Amino acid sequence: MFVNPDTVKAQVEGSIVWRLTAALYGAITIDKGRVQQSNFSDYPMLRINEMPVVEVHIMPSDAAAGGVGEPGVPPIAPAVCNAIFAGTGKRIRKLPIRAEDLKSS
């Protein structure tokens, strides 16, 4: 089976953008029982100028091909929170990450 490496790379990069967006901007607010966000106009996504450089490395394998979009999702928020802790000593205990969460207590 042939796997297109460009497709794999695009899938992983897309999952990283999606998860970083959720970790940084992913609040859903409710007012009078209704969700206030209806589309990308009021639910921001990370813009290209906000994205870090992402390098995707594809390792050779004899295993059967599987989904590639999902594996990039789980480690992103913990990695960002651990990087914040390493740089500031401040633990992040909730998402999305807000500037006020980074202030010393």
C-alpha cells in the first residue's frame, strides 16, 4: 500500500493547529442556555503568524497504514502546559490557557 507522505504531513500539521487553537482559544460560552459561538467569525482559529514552526518526521514502518490525524492531538496541550511550567514555574490547571493563568499567585 502506498502512503502519500505529503498527505500524512498535512494531516499531522492540521491536527496540531486544531489542538493548539483549542488549548489557547477554545472557550465555548453559554448565555441563557445558548452557545454564543456560531462559526469561525466568533470562534477564532490560530492564524498563520501565530503558529510555531512544525516539523513532521515520518518514520519507516512495516505496520499497516492507519489514521494520521488523531495521533497529533493528545500530546499538544500537555506539551504546551509543561513548556509554560518549565519557563515560568506556573502550573496550568485548565484550558483554554489565558494570560491571567500565567500570572504569579
